[in-house]
Amino acid sequence: MLFVRKEWRKAAIVGLGGVGKTQVALQLAYWTKKNRPEFSIFWVPALSKATFEQAFTTMARELPIQSGGKDDDVKESVRRYLSSGAAGPWLLVVDNADDGDVLFGSADMPGGISEYLPESDDGITLFTTRSREVAVSATGSDVIELHAMDPLEAADYLEKLLIGGSKTGAAELLKELSYLPLAITQAAAYLNTTRVPIAEYLRLLRGADREAASLMSREFYDGTRYRGSQNAVAATWLVSFDQIRKSDGAAADLLAFLSCIEPKEIPQSILPRFELEEQMVHAVGTLCGYAFLTRRRDSRVFDMHSLVHLATRIWVQREGLTATTDEKATRHLAAVFPSDDYTNRNVWREYLPHAFRVLQHSKELDIEERSNLLFWVGRCLGMDGRNKEATRDLEEACQWRNRHFAEDHPSRLASQHALAIAYRANGQVKEAVVLLEQVVAIRKQVLAEDHPSQLASQHELAIAYRANGQVKEAIVLLEQVVAIHKQVLAEDHPDRLASQHELAGAYRANGQVKEAVVLLEQVVAIEAKTLAEDHPYRLVSQHALAIAYRANSQVKEAIVLLEQVVAIQKQVLAEDHPDRLASQHELAIAYWANGQVKEAVALLEQVVAIQKQVLAEDHPYRLVSQHALAGILEAADRDTTRV
């Protein structure tokens, strides 16, 4: 475009700091010297007005410029000469034009260096800059975006830099360094100097933030960079962060928040809000312009280089803002994190990795918002069947609220209620019973008998009773709840249906199978009208009805229903989700009852194999599935070695 088609007279190479913009410009300069000897070549650092003026002074000595005396402006003289026909063809590289104020001037800094840049039909000007805004302002659309090396280029580059030693782990290291030339150069300098193996460098890089930050902040000699400049990877980006803070406060605030969350798959909806939407658009644009954020095609999801993310933590720490930034991020995420309503499932799955990172950073914070975030994260994890993680976070939320709130405080009781559900799902049934009995007893003292919270706790206590073998106690409690629900709720209200569902399960466990079938058929019929076919409540009710059918000797009806449930759950749930495994378990039992032995064994073997990977060996669900498989195998062929 510059020399062959000759369509550009000005161009800009733009990209992340350390991606190799200056090296590309140098290669072009050397190519020009070799292939276009008629061109004069000038190199001007634009780090500051001082470096620019020093370069122009040096150029003036080499050019046939008549001095006009003490008052003559050397920069203007150089500009005039290069703009004239007498200068002939030339290539001018304006390197490191990162600061728009230096290049174009500002209210505080009038008179930018762009005033002295020559223009000529025979002249070409090439800028290198980290700022897309500067690139566009200087050259319009004639912009080349420079990205990280591809893996083969990076491997070749590292090979040239390393002095002997084993190259084992090089591919892994390059991936961790995001294939950024400066990061590769720094890593090679460290490896050559210390003689540590690549595996040890990787271990430090992947270690705690402090270890990785120390590694990325370590200076090294690089003869290809300007004297006095900071060569450490993190340091090169800190300069850009400071420029962003100076020019766009909203972008700097976003950068600080980003330092607290995961660097990958960042949904725009999770970012802090600003008074005007345009501020958000501009702030995101600024960070994308510096290549600190990259947008995934045309989506509203972004990624950040992991090393850039590490540098943001270093920047925040250097400014003494770590505690403040972590607190702001925690408060914000607690405010935007969704409830565990099924319709929010896509949002909470996007937000969960970021919430984990924020909670990790904010361990020392003693604020209510952190307990709120733990609470909703735990609830959503429970909905996704991640019961161990849910229990961990809900226990922490509970501990905080137990310390700070009275025993009848609604938030304290809500967290105990949620924790009890997680305990039961995690196989800790006795702990669930104890906790729910406390909650129900306290709520009886402060709430009316038809209060939704009181009924919800009685409902959950009844489920825990049944799981603990206390079936009669469960029936008594659920019959009370169902009776009250009939008085105060519509027949299609989710809470009423849920209680009827659980009462049917208790009836079946107590041998009252026909009552269970009647009640569940009512529930399933209503949910078929009001819920999508993949809604978890509807699937759970169909699952329960199928079990009741089998207990009522309606095996074929059970199989039809369970095959539907399993097919839908395969589409919407992970293969190790407890609900999916439970439905496959029940379908296998129904197959066995229907004489379909091969199908039963194949399905149960799948279930047992997955449960071995995700459940403790003494977990009740795992033991039940193993017991069922052993029973079917033994009954099918008592003499085989397999038994």
C-alpha cells in the first residue's frame, strides 16, 4: 500500500504494547533502505515533546538547511524542507505516538508535534501507536492492526532467543504468554540468566498473583528498545493505564473493575454502569482501542489477555487501591448477580466465573454485600447441581449472617434455609434436618402460619424428613402445608404444586401409591399447561410420576415418561448433573422391571461410571446406583464372573 500500490501517504501500525509495532516499523525501514535507495529515512520517537524535538534537531544537522539564526525554529525548518520538492522521496517513522496530547496538543498542552510533521507527494509517514484513537486521528482509515504472533512464529522466535537448555514445555509457555513478543523476550532473558527450566518459569507464572506479578515486573536489558524505557511486560502497560486514566476516567474505572474478574468471556452486562450509555460505549471503545479488551465478533462479550489482566492488578496495587477496588467490585457484582430463578440460568452461568474471582479477592472484606453475593452464587450453583460448591458458599454466607444478625433476622433465616437445601442435596441429610427444625421453630414465633417463608421452610423440612427416613413426620407436615396452600394460592401456583408433588412422594414412600399417582397426575397436567417442556419443575414432577407408576405396576407408562425426561435432560443438563443421573437411574430400573435387561445394565453402568468421578464413594446416590446395578447383574446371571 505504501510502495507498490502507492495508495497511502500516511499509515499507522496499532496494537498492544509489546506486540512488536516498533520491530515491524524497523523492518520496513531496513527494507526501504535496501530496496528503495532513493528514499531518505527518518526515525522520530514521539514519547514526549522533548524526544521529538531532539530527533528533529539531529535531522536538521544532516539536512541542507540554512540556519536563520538564534530565533529560528529548528522543527519548523525541518518541516518546511521535507515538505519541499528539494527533499526528494522520504520515509518518516513516528514511533510510540501513544499520547494524543503530545501528538495533537490539548487545552493544558497546546501545540502538538503534529504541527511539525511534513507533508509531500514524495513523502510517506508511518506511525506506531498503542492508541487506536490516535491512529485514526492521524491517518484516517489507513490503519494496520498488529496482533500477537501465531504459535509457529512464536516458537521460532523463542528458539532464536534461548541459549541451549531443554525446550520441553516451550509450547505451553508460549500459550501462557499469549504469543506476545515482549513477553517472550522477557521470559527468554529470565531463562537465559537464571538457567531455571521452562517448567519452573511456568509454575511461577501460574502461581499466586504476587508471584506472577513479580515475574512480569522484572526488568531486563533489551537493546532494541529506547534507552531509559521500561522493558518489563507489566511496566509497558502501566504507562498506557496511566494515559487512559488521564484521558478517560470511565475507561480507567472499567479497567479497575476488570482487574477483579476473570479475563475471559466478560459479558458487557456485568460491567459497572455509567450515567449515560454513551460513556459506556466510549469507555469500552477506549479499552478496545488500546487492545486491552477484544470483542468476540459482533457480540457483547469481551476477552482480555491474561498478562494484561495481571498488569491491571499490579497497576491497582501500585496506586494503593487494591482494597477499595475489590470492595467496589464486590458491591457491584452483588447488586447485579441474578436470583436462582430458572429463567436467569444463562445469565448466572455467564457471571459465575467472575463471581468466583471477586469472592477470592474479597476474602478479607467484612461487608454484607459479600454475604449476599455468596448467597446467590450458592443458590445458583445448587440449581446447576454443583452441590459441593453450593454448600461451601452458603456455609460462608451463613457464618457471616450468624455473626452479624439476630437469630430471627429474615436474611439469617433465609441463608440457613438455603444451606439446609444444599446439605440435603449434598447427602448431608441429618445436618439439613437440624438446621430446618431451628428455622421452622423461629419462624413459628415471628410469622403467620400462612406466610410464604414459613410454609417454604416447613416444605423443605418435610423433604429432609423423608430423605432421613422420617416419612410419617413428612406426611403430617406436608398435609398441613398443602391444606394452607389450597386456601391462599391458585391451583397453578408453583409453591402449591411443589408441596403437592412432595406430599405425593411421601405418600409413595409410605406405601400409599394410588394416592401418590392421583396427586402427581394432577400436578403434571397443570404444569404441562404452564411450564416449558424443559423446565426443571416439570421434569422433576414427571420423574416422580414415573416412579409412582412403576410402584403402581404401570411400568410401560413409567418408561414412556422417563424416556421423555431423559431425552430432554440430555439437551439441557451436563452429563454429571444429579437430576439427569437420577432420571437415567430410574429409567434403568423401569427397563429392568419391564424385562429389558441389556438396556437397564447399559444405562446403570453409565450412571455408576459418572458418579465415580463426581461423588464420594460413600455418597448415598452413588451407593444406591451401585447396589441397583449389582442386583440386576446378580439376578440376570448369578454364575458369571462379572457378578
